[in-house]
Amino acid sequence: MRIGISALIFNLEEALSICKKNKKINHIEIGIDNLYECEKILKYKDKIEILNLSVGIHLPMELNTCENIEYIRNSWIKFIEEINTKLISLHIKYFNLHLGYVMSNRLKKNRKKYLDISIDFFRKLNIECNLSIENVYTKYGDFSNIGNRSYDFEYIFNNSKNTNLCFCYDTGHNLINRDEYIQNLKQKIKIVHLSDNDGIDDIHIGVGRGILTINEVKEIINLKPEYLILEINHNHIEESINKIYF
């Protein structure tokens, strides 16, 4: 199991400094929103290699695999493939993404339709590394996030032929929209995003600062995911790492 932290472009330098100080960290997951940010990431290639860090990429929140407009959906596919090409020298281990969002009234009428669109999205996407799809939460406004139920992922895994699809279990999202992700998707979990919150807002605080229980943390560690990402405030990383080593 590789222990990682998350970073965006603006705090990547800070994140790498944390990785340098704490030898238990050997992975970094970098959030990217625009193609031009690839060049900014590549400026840190030497530092990443010196620290012997593996790299994952968290794709934009706006990305929508269940987009009903085919032209827009295909543009997202092209976007991911271009990032993959630009960052080829970093040997990206996985791309992590949310399934997307749908108008709430349409989703309520035909959830299966949008899951099928996502399956087609993954079928067309031509990259070799793992694609990690993550559970989310929704507050049911005019638009709803899809992927807030274990069923959504079970359906995709059961009906997709993509062998590089895996599951990212996000503890913070589950604290807001709970479901039986571990029980139902245990064999597909390769990545865990570990964070704590108050069960209302996804505030990404350190382990033990919210409502995440020690038994839940133990259950996650026992899964032995390939990558355990501390998706938390950088000031809480040291204390959280100490709490996951029992």
C-alpha cells in the first residue's frame, strides 16, 4: 500500500516539501483542470523522481461521463487522452474521476440511461492506465451527482468490458451519503481517499477531527488498497499518518 497526499497546481510545491519531510509518503495525486497545467506539472518531474513518488491524476470536477450531448462527451474523452499523452513521461498510475451529474428530474426517471452513457464513455476512452471511479455525494438540487449509490458502480462494473476500471472509495463523501461501498465493491477498491468531516460538508479535515470512527479507519486499512490518499488539509497530514499506523 502506497501512502499519498493530494495537491493542486497552486500548492504542489508545498505538497512535495511535505513528501520530502515524511518518508512514509511515496505517492502524490495531483488535481488538474486545464491542459496547460500539464506543462506546470512537468516542471516538477525531477523532484517527483528524486522523491521516488508514484503519480495519480484527479480529473476536473466538471468532467461528466454521463453527459447526454455526445459532442461534449467526446470532448471530455479527447481531453483525458491529451492529458495522458502530455504527461506520459510521469508514468501516471491512474486517472481518478467522478461519474458526473444529471438534471435531477431526468435522473429520477431513467438512472440506467445515464449509467449506460458512462459505460460507453469508458469504452471509447483509449488509455492504458487504470481509470478510478469515485463515490460522491449529492444534495439533490436542480442537478444531482450520479455515483452516490453503490448500485451505480455495481451496474458499471457488471456491464462494462473495461478491465482497467477500478473503484476509489472516498470516506468523506460516504460520511455525507452513506452506502455499502466496502461490502459491495471490495474486490474493485484499489484507491482510497481518506478524509474526515462533520457528515454535512466535505471539509477535508484530518482523521479523528470529525465523525469518522477508528473502526472505519481500521476497516479501510485492512482492505490494503494499492493507494491510500490523505485528501486533507496539509496541516493535518502528520497527525493523520500517525493514526493510520496502529
